[in-house]
Amino acid sequence: MIQEQSLDTTTKQRYYNKRKITGLKIGIEIECEGFLTEISSINYWKSIRDGSLRQGMEYILAHPVNYEEMDSVLKEWDFLIKTNQWIFVDSLRCSLHIHFNMSDRTFQEIYTILACYWLFENLLIKANGKNREGKLFCLRT
């Protein structure tokens, strides 16, 4: 393993950026509990059983998408919800994760994003409702 302290910023960036994926790629994971059905990938979505949840299912994007595709992604999700008549259970274990490709960002840009998140974290946590504050599944930085 390369000693991180001995590398300059440019070399560090190349070291951590082995796979060059460019552009704003987005991934989504929706973890649910309840009476749900499995789906095979239609255009964007697929499902996998999630053993960490009770009667859990995780609905994920089959592959990262471009920002411009998000309208189609969300329309397909809306179609899936309406046609499958799922019953979702309100649970603190359920969650929504949104992933952004950051591999083509500089360290300064990443640190700036993290600092902005840290500044607004309390507001973002409060926006999720009182029952999310202080829970093990919703820890703060």
C-alpha cells in the first residue's frame, strides 16, 4: 500500500481515481419493508432481497444513470408503485440512498461539498422528521 502522506495532491487523486467515470452519474437505492414484489429490470429498476430488513426488499437502479435520465427513472418508479400495489411498512430501518459519481472531482471540490453538508446537516436531519433524530440508522457526522 502506498503511504498516503508521501503523495502530493495530484498523485493522490490519480491513485484514488483508478476507474475514470466521467459525468454526473447517479445511483439510487430504496430499502423497503412490507408486502412487496420482486421486479426484474424493466429499463432502470431492479429488486434484490434485503436480509437486514423485515420482509425487506431493496429497489435499485440497474446501472448508474445520467442526470438527464432522472425524469424517466422517476416516471418508471411511479409506474412500478401504481401497477404493483405494494404495501409499505413505516419503519425506521427503511431508507433512501442517492449516490453521485465524484470520481472526476478534485479533492478541493469534494472537501467543499463535505463542508457544505456539515453546515446544513442539522437542517437536513430535521427535515426527515423527529423520529429520525438520534437514531442509529440516521447518524450525523
